[in-house]
Amino acid sequence: MVEENKWKPPGDDDEDEEEVDETAYKTVKDAVLFVIEVSPSMLTPPPPTDSKKADTDSPTSAALKCAYALMQQRIISNPNDMMGVLLYGTEKSKFNAEDEATGNLSYPHCYLLTDLDVPAAEDVKALKTLVEDEDEFRKLLVPSKESVSMANVLFCANQIFTTKAPNFSSRRLFIVTDNDDPHADEKAAKSSAAVRAKDLYDLGVLIELFPISRPDQEFDKRKFYDDIVYNQTSTDPEAPAPISGPTKASSTGDGISLLNSLLSNINSKAVARRALFSNLPLEIGPGFKISVKGFIIFKRQEPKRSCYVYLAGEKAQIATGVTTELASDTARTVQKVEIKKAYRFGGEQILFTPEEISSLRNFGDPCIRILGFKPISMLPLWANLKPATFIYPSEEDYIGSTRVFAALHAKLLSSQKMGITWFIARKNAAPVLAALYPGPESLDEHGMQILPPGLWHIPLPYADDIRQNPEITTLIRAPEPLIDRMRLVIQQLQLPKAKYDPSKYPNPSLQWHYRILQAMALGEDLPEMPEDKTVPRYRQIDKRAGEYVLDWGRELQAQHEAWLKENSSSSLMSVGGKRAAAGGEGDGDGGGRKRARVEEIDDAGMKKAVADDKVGKLTLAVLKAWLEGKGMDGKGKKGELVDRVTGFFERK
């Protein structure tokens, strides 16, 4: 597959580029609203200690810093997504400018700090001022003496989502609180809040809870929030991973800080899943179809470079690229209608019309068609050459797709079978044979769902994609004592729970790129080089495995000395015999080497070979010598040299 040119300006299409119909692609826009409680317990910082890792932020302050950090990230990495901050439990009330001017409080003790919108530099600076300025923080965040109705808070969030992000496919509400039962003795208030939560769910809003346990009390979701927070279902596939366990507040200030634990939880939910295709028919049998969506679960993160920037003027400007085709002989501008597409065949250019090229590339409508079933054991590990797509049902085109999909998934999983499919991702795309692999539900240590059950669509390689391994003539194996020593080293360097967590190792170059853009957008000083978490922790490695590595080195030295004693005499005899044999061969032919004689061909002979279509039968050395004699490049594969020779006579 030819790598996409990221710097190609719009309209600059390659001749061989596949025509892509992007109507089947779907971009998921995300809207996140932080709802943070302001109460005496949420404003109380942990007790002071002498530890350098002590927490100094109150839960409300930590949540605001978390929102600020996420807004900084979103303004660069997700410029089209929306974000807002709503405080509840404050003495002041603010929802919109009209209510503030007339004194009519629609939602008492609810303060809309940042309206739900695409973050601008001013919004980030205002939130930064609140986070860093203690006087402003204390002036605004005064807890109310009256209780706040959670139904009122949820209805306020409902109105914000309805007016600001009505058509967003991913809308999420992040609730940060330490009060596990806000309406302990009010059944009517609990029922009203549950109704408002159901309204948000029906609207397509996913409520995420970030519970904070107090030092003297664990957060119990069963008291109130089990009726508020709904688990992710198949009708909400775009939402990120479900909530994790409660975040514990630090009582002594030691250990992981509250801010870092909140950031870790929210960053795991920050990126919504991106749909590769939407409502694609999955054909199980003739006339039996359901609709599915495909999601990109694993994707390489790269800096987004979607435009050119002109820096020679007074200020940076976005440049628009213009491509002009010129004739090589007259340098005149060539119109697009004059350009013809052709393929070289038999030394001639075969022209094709756009209709003929379109018909050649058309293998049918986009679909996933199951051809048959095979045991899962027949899928080798090396067949995973390309990233798999996560398949999930959709009810938009075919009602009942979820039920059929669940039955197919359960049957494949219980029978340990996989489907073999014919896959066309979009119009004019080349067909691909793929495996439909059943994936079980994935849970973490708290029993929370990390990945829902579904089907993985794995593209299978063609024969040309598989490279044969070189033949191993002699296998060198280390002695058993050396292997045992190294096994101890590897055991000391195991990752926690023997699992690699990508969220703990951000791409340093990507973070540096976004940090520079952020500083330019917010008018800040250029930062220093960010922390590179991919650099090995040498001190920790030395502490855990240093002695074992030294033991392995001593064992290696001992094994090497023992090997030298056993093989010293035989090695000397072998080397002497080879030298004698080499000297005898040299005496036989006068010490000289035989040199291959390169045959030469004149212009008439090469022209006749081109006319008879026999250039490909000439050796590589002959083609290279003839091209270099003409002052042309003689490097490359044989097919490239044949094309150069053929092109030379076509131009004459």
C-alpha cells in the first residue's frame, strides 16, 4: 500500500490513487461537560505533612485543574470538540447573561463557569486564572448553605446539551463529587433526579461518575448513583470506556496525588472511539443481512499537519496550495481534460477511459459477506499483519441487528469458530479476505468493563505479503546455566501484572508538538523538553536486577572459558587446514581470481531487442553497461532498467 502524502495540497490527486468515497466515513464529534460539586468537604485540602509527594489540592481544586489540563489538550488535539464546566452547590448562581441581568435564577446554586463550546484561548486563560489565583478561587467558590437539587443540576445539563450540542454523536457528562447520597431522606428528590437522568440517557448523553472517597468514608454508589449512572449499552457504541472504580482521597498526603488519579481516570475517557465505517451490511447468508459499525480501536497517534503555513510575512498565515501540470517539452499548462490514463503493456501505452477504469475497479457495493467458517486454531499469529477493526451492531438500517449479532457472536465464541469474509470497505476499494474473530468481554480488576464483547475483523494477508524466513543451518543455543541466570533477570523486569498499559507511556514527540502549539496559541513562553516516560528507569532497573545481571555476566565468562578449553585444539587445526587449502587453490591458477566477462551489445542490437520485446531476456549486467554507456542511471531493479531502455527508444 502506498503511504499517504500528508503534505499534498487539496486537489493534487495522483494518477494511481484509488478513488475514495468518503460518504461512508463518520467523524464522531465529542462534547464533554464537567459538573463539579462545591461543598465544605470538597473544598477541604488534605492535612499537611512533611512528604514531598503530599497532596495540597482540595478535591474541587484538583477537579478544576483536571478540567484545565483536558481543555489545554482538546484545544490542540481535538479542535472541533466542545467542552464546558458547570459548578453546583455555590452561593452564586449563573446560567446565562439574561438571567444574570434580570435576576431571574433558572437554576439556583448552579454556576456555569465555562459554557459548552469549542474551547478558545480566552476560555483556557480564564480557567487558568481561577486555578492559579487563590483570591479569585475563594471569592467564587463559596459553598451554599442550602441543599442543591440533583434533578435541577441534571436538568440544567440537559438544557446545555440540547442548545449547544444538539447533533453531536458523543455527549458526555462528567460528575465529580464526594457525596454518595445527596438526598438521603427525600424519596421524591431521588425519584425526580432518576427521571432527569433517564431524560439525559434518552437524549444520548452518557453520564460518567468520578467518585471521591473521603478519608473516613468510602464512596458507596448504591445509595444514590446506581439509579443515575447507566451502563454503556449497544445503542451507545461511540462512547468511550465505562467508568472505573472510585478515586480515593489521600488522608496523609502520601502516595499518588488526587490530581494525578483524576487526570488518569479522565484521560482514559477523553478520546471517543472513531468510526471507520457506519451501517455497513453484514451478509450472513443469501438475503440475510444485518447492519454493523466498525471502530478503530488501535491507531497510531501522529501530529496533525493538514495545511501549509506561510511564515515570511508579518504574521503567520495559512497558505493555499495550487498545482499546475506543465508539458515537459513546451512548458505550457496542461488542462485536466488533456490528461489520459494509460498502462504500459508490451512496450505500448494502452489508453483507458475514466468509465473503463471505474468499471475495472468496481468489485461491488461495500459489504462484509461471510463465505464460511473455520476453527480459530487455524488463524496463525503471523496473519495479523494489519490492524483489526472492532465490529458492533447497528439498528439504523436493519431492525433486530443487535439480537442476530449477539447470537452469531455467542455461537462463534462457544464453538471456537471464526468466519471467513469477503470485505469491501467502500466504493472502488479492492476486496479483502478477512477473519471474523469473536472477542469476549474484557474486565478490569474492579469488575468494570474495559472492552465490550464483539467481533474483530482481521484482514488476512495474501501470499505476496508473507516473507519466507531464512533457513537456519546451525542453531546456536546457550548453555542451560546461562539460560537459568537470564530467566531470573527477566522475572525481575516484568511489568506490573505482566501487562503493558499504553496510557502510561505517552508519545514524547507528540506531546512536545502539542505543547509547542499550546504555548503559541495561549501566548505562553516556550516550554522545556517534556518528560519522556519511554526512557528506561535505570536506577530502578539496577536496584531490582543489577545483581542478577552481574551473576549472569560471571556465568557467561565461566561458560566462555570452558568452551575455549574444549575447542581450542580443534579450532586451531580447522583454521590451519583451511589456510592450506586456500593456498593450494591459489597456486593452481596463479593466485588470480576468475572474473565474469560482461557481454556488450550495440545500439542496433538493443533497438532490435526492444522491437522484438526481448529486452527482459537480457542480463542485468548487459542492461546496466548499456545505460551507463549512454550516460543514464544504471542502478535499480531489472524491471526499472528495462523501462529506461524502452523509454529511451520511444522518445527517439
